[in-house]
Amino acid sequence: MKICKTISETQDYVAKLRKSGKSIGFVPTMGALHAGHISLLKTASLNNDVVASSIFVNPIQFNKKEDLQKYPRTLEDDIRKLEEIECDLLFNPDVDEMYPEPVLDRYNFGNLDKVMEGRHRPGHFNGVAVVVRKLFEIVKPDRAYFGMKDYQQLKIIQAMVSKLGLPVQIIPCPTMREPDGLAMSSRNVRLTADERKIAPVIFRVLNGVRDRMGQHDIAEVEKWAIHQLNNYDELEVEYLEIVNTGTLSKPNSLPEPNSLIVCAAVNLGKVRLIDNLVIN
């Protein structure tokens, strides 16, 4: 696996790949790799000649300094995992390499970045858009792979690519889960043993939402779900909303099947967990 620390080295390497006619599949990450990341990389390997990844903990998408400081960093283990699955290229820059000057770029995604995560984490999605665009311009992938666990982020990236006309295809991939239903996340390692036992209730409640749709009013279903989660002293619901899959707006009436998704952010101890489920 080729490991590049600088933008120029990465661009030179990519240029050689492009000259030889190879297609590139790309999985951007912030490290602390788990089976969900590996699944994305394996999917990329099925459809591309070269699999590239990045590990960069992006400071401008954290709206709380303590969250940035606590984010797990496991570079040696991450490199080992990437080598095991035969990833071809890793771009692993430091902050000064990515942001030698203050970041002034500002994006407007309409409603997409104002609701749910955007409402609770101001500036987060602008930071995501800045770094993903920059990574795309450096790696120049044909296809980029993103998990649906971060559904709102996926919609933001799709909107950015469309708005800017970037020459990359965004491939959504299903959320990977532990056997008990907990969505795989780099943050899960911060859960205590007792918290880890409670965490799967989030997915169970999301399934309960899906089961109740069509039988109850949307607002009633949301209220039921929030109550179920807040029944646990260790859980605190930040938001739980049923929205349209395309616009992330609240439905005025019950839309067609597959056009609604329930999204939630729940604090468990000191760890913030997000999850979602498309409602059929």
C-alpha cells in the first residue's frame, strides 16, 4: 500500500494511475476503522481497479473542541487493517497540509444542512463539505463510497457534487451493524461495558417506529419513540425525527413507501450516537 502524507505526492501518484487508465474507488475516513469502513473498501474493490482511502481527523467539522480531542486515533491499527484488505493508496495528511490558510469557504445547502444534525451542530456540514471537496480534488476518484448511517451527511455530499458538477459518482452503502443491531461507529469504543449493553435499544426503538407507521400520526410516533428512549436514565434524546428521504423535510401527509426515514441522535453517557432507518 502506498502511503502519502502530502497533497503533491498524492496527486503525482494519482496522475500515474490515471495515465495508465485505472479507475479509482475512494473511501474517505477519519480513522478508527471498523467493519463498516472495511465493508465500504471491499465494495470499492469490486468496482474499481484501485482502492484509495484517507485518514484525516477534520478539525473544522467539530463544533465542540472536546469532541475533537476525544476522537479515537488508531493509525497503526488502521494501516494494518488497510493492508490486510489490500487497499492500494492511503492519504494521511496533517492539519497544516490540508489547511495552510484559514478556511473561508461557505456552502448553502438550503434545508439539508439546517435540520437535525445541522441544527444541533452548527458549522458541522460546512466543514464536511470543505474537506470532502478538497479530498475529491486531490484523489480524483471515479466513485466514492459512503455509509448510510450518516444519512444527512450523505445527502449533503450528494448535493455538493451535484451543485459543483464534480466528476465523481457517490455510492451509498448500507449501515453495518453489530449482531445486536447497534450501528457500527468509531465512537462505540468509548462506551463503557454497561453503556454498550444499553446502546442497542436505539435500533430497537427505530424498528418500533417503522412498525407503528400507518397506524398512528407521525407526531404521535415520534413522541412514543422519544419517550421509549428517555425511559432509560442513561439515554438522552437530542432529536428523533421522521422526515422525507430526499429533502429531509417534515412530510405534510403520509408519502409513498420508501420515502420516509427516521433519524435520531442520542447521548449515552458521554458518547453521542446517531442512527436511522428507512421506513417501508
